[in-house]
Amino acid sequence: MLLRYKLNRYFTLVNQEKKMKKKYEIIRLINQQLIKLTKNEKIRNHNKKNKENKSNKLKELQCFKLTFIIKNITRQNKQIAFIKYKFQQQKIKKKYQIIKNEQQIIKQKLKLKLSQNSKKNIVLIKINKQ
């Protein structure tokens, strides 16, 4: 009986040990899966952050490009406006000079006419006096 008791006791211990091994194996597998999940989650989070960083950098770069383009366009518009202003000034100066030249020509013509008329008058006066 004692032997039987010992054998029973032994088998129960062996069974308990097997059960414990199975439990530990299950726990180990669960832990491994959790570790894999956390690693995968970390990798996913890392990749997500990388994508966000890249997209943020692209947005910043696009924003910088846009501001650069806008600044260039405004600068070019200012230059064009300045060139137009200078061109208009030159046109006005040319028109003014043309008008001035025409006035001088008219004055010269008037002087010529007056001088010719005065010469005719002088000649007429001389003829009349004689």
C-alpha cells in the first residue's frame, strides 16, 4: 500500500509537472506573441512617425517653395512696375521734347515769315519813299 501510495504520489507529481510545463509553455508562447505584437506595434508606430515626418518635411518644403515663388513673383511685379514707370516717363519726355521742338519750329517759321514780311515791308516802304 505504501508503494501504491508512493506510486500514486509520484504519478500525480509527474502529471502536475507535465501540466506545469504545459502552462509554462503556453505562457512562454503568449509572452512571445505579446513581444512580437509589441515589436510589430513599435515598428508600425515608428514607420507611421517616419511617414508623418516625411510628409511634414514635404509640406514644409512645398510651403517654402510657395513662399519663395510668391516672393519672386512680387519682386518681378515690382520690377515690371518700375520698368513701366520708367518707360512712361521716357514717353512723356519724348512727347514733351517733340512738342517743344514743334513749338521752336513754329516760332522759327513765324520769325521767318515776320522777317520776310518785314523785308517786304521795308522794300515796299523804300519803294514808296522813292
